[in-house]
Amino acid sequence: MNKREWEKLQQLTVEELLKKEADLKAELFNLRFQHATGQLTNPMRMKECKRDIARVKTLINGRA
């Protein structure tokens, strides 16, 4: 996630952040499934996805 994407996340409302978190969790689930079946082309995407989820959760907790 680059600086521009981080700034966009900071602009989102809590409801939008919750939606983004759900989308990222679904993506991570799909990545794990692909990894288990040997179809994952970019294994680093799993790590990036986990970090993106943590970033979104940090923003949510900061606003609560």
C-alpha cells in the first residue's frame, strides 16, 4: 500500500472501512484457498493482504 492509498483509506467513513475490511478478508480467504491448491501465483499478496487488514482495523479502532 503506497502513500496515496493510505491517504484514501484515511478519508473513508467507519462504515466504508468495515466494508473494506470485509472485502480484504474475503480476498485473503480466496488467496489461502489458492495457496492450498497450488494455484497462487504471487504468495507475497497474502502478506500484503494481512497488512492491509491490519491497517484498516487500526483506522477503525482509532475512530471508535
